[in-house]
Amino acid sequence: MYKAFLIKYAEIGLKGNNRYLFENALRDRISEVIKPLGEYIVSKEQGRIFVECPDSYDYEETVEAIQRVFGISSFSPVVVIDSTEWEDLEKGVGDYVEAMYPQRNFTFKVMAKRAHKNYPMQSPEICSKMGAYLLKRFPELKVDVHDPEVRLTVEVRNKSYVYSHAIPGPGGMPVGTNGRAMLLLSGGIDSPVAGYMISKRGVSMSAVYFHAPPYTSERAKQKVVDLAKQISKYTGKMKLFVVNFTDIQLYIYEKCPHQELTIIMRRYMMRIAEHFAEKEKCLGLVTGESIGQVASQTMQSLASTDDVCNMPVYRPLVAFDKQDIVDIALKIDTYETSIQPYEDCCTIFVAKHPVIKPNIKTIRNSDRKLEEKIDQMIEEALNGVEVINIE
């Protein structure tokens, strides 16, 4: 029955003279997401985006794909009537009601949008006449203009469109309209959710993962690749930089106080991530940290890691409870992968009694103990990076 989808957006509609840039980005992102599914046509006209479907397509698969596109507030499957003649419109809407609602003991309201300004009837008249026609054709129906059970919408353009229910979209802004950021992606629950959340605001994503063989396995790395693939369904294509961090971690372990291990390791992760961020023309770093969740995420600890960064560090989960994060991970289907028992480099080298309120001056002094080799080791890690293109 449905030959098209009508895409609706909310926040984009508040934009001014550059609104068309956001609409174009949304149209292009929809095209990218559904291209593997068939020969769809995505078009934009008068504050609407339409997805015209091929003769044969998978409805559920198409809905699932569109629901992953940031910038969409809701979308409706629509029946297309290839005419604006009133008799054809009446019959098409009546046939839609008959097919969609076999049990027609409900209240309804007709809503009309007249984008075809030369159409001889205005919107209130369309609503009135269409309501009268439906009552005549289906006497069991009842009108309720205040709180109807079914809102039947008719749009008259160069063709006519009819729909009566909306599927929620993810909201946010189209990916790519707000720059690019570098995500520090681990195998845990938090960082994939952080990538999802920051991309929801229109930010494209690259990612860096710190691998520590033989202390972390190839399966641990594959787990991160799997997480990157899952969030790329929302964020779009991304590059994943896999950095061998073992020698740097062992050197820190040898030279620095053990209670400061996690903080100092995080500082070098931030430095390396910033290197790749500059290479990728990113405007900031993104982490999955939440205040107070672990010792390395106290206010003092976050300040100590930010101390080495020239770029802004964005933490979309900073005020989230753990359950809030888990709920989003379940929604975006990363949770089951994240809880697989393959440890990342942070958990392998964690101190028994980590410092909770590090002093930045003290941490800087510990950093100086690494001066003999650390620059060379960072250079070797950068030269040995593995780049994985995530589709």
C-alpha cells in the first residue's frame, strides 16, 4: 500500500536563511542510509522530504534504516494518489481508510495541507468535505475534532498524499552539519554511547582505540571494531585508528607511581588522540566519561587529563547515571557487545589504589620521569597505527 515515506523534522525548521543546508544534509544522509536497500528516490519540496519507494521493497527494513537518521523527528508511511482531482482524492482516501482500519468504530479528524496553492479548495474546505464523504461511506465512524483516535492527514501537492500515523525518529541534527570529532573508543559501555550522543547533534565521527597486545587479545580489538560498526549505522562512515599502546603503558608502569597510572596513561591517550584529530580536521575530542563513575573520572582527574589537551574535550555523558547510559546502549544495540568479557588496556593496568583527587602539579612532575624515551615511543606508536575504514 505504501509507496512513499514523508519525513518530518523539528529543530531544522527553526533555522534561518541557511535552513536549506540542513535540509540538504538530511536528504543526503537518508539517501546514503537506504541506498543499499534498493532504488529509492529522496526529494525535497516545500518543507518536506519524501522517500519514494521502488515497486518492490522491504517495509520493515526501510523503516529500521530511516529510524537511524539523525535530524528526523518523525516520519509517516504514505499512500500516493496520482491525481489532485476531487473525485480521485475522495476515493483514494476512502480506500485507504477501508484497507487500514477493518474495524471502523473509532473517532477521527481530517487534517489538510494545501501546498498546491492553485487548488480550488482551501484547507478547511478540504477537511469539511472529506469528513462528510467518509461519514457517508462509513456510517460507523464519528468525528471528534478535539481528541480523535485517528488523525487522517491529506496533503495536496502535484500529487495527493494520505497518511494517519507517525513513526518516531531519533531527533537531533543531520550528521555532518556540525563538524567532526575524534572519539576515544574503548570496549566498554560508555564510549559508544558518547559517540552516538555527540553525533546526534550533527557531528561526524572518527575514532581511536588503544590496543595493548599481548595483554589484550585480538578478540578485544574485534569487539571494538564491532562496536564501531554498530554506531556507524547512526554516525555514518568513520575511520578507526588502532594504536599499539603496550610499550608506552609498560614504560609508565615502570617509571611512575602506581596510584597515578590510570591518570598518566589517560594523558598520553589524549595526546595521541589529539594527533589523529588534527590529521582528520576534527574540532574536538569525545570521551565517555561521567563525573564520579570511577576514580579516573572525578573532577580532579578530568582536569588532570584535560591539562595536556589543546582541543576541547566533549563529554556528552558527564552528568548521566550508569543506568541512563545502559538504557541508551540497549536502544542502539551496543550493550551486548560491550559486556563481552574481553578487557581493554585501561582495565589491565589499573592500580589497586588509584589516586582519586590528583594534583596537576604532582602529575606533571611524574610526567617528567618519562622524558627520556616517551617522545620516541609515541612516534613509534603513531608510525605503527592500523587504520580501519568502518562502513
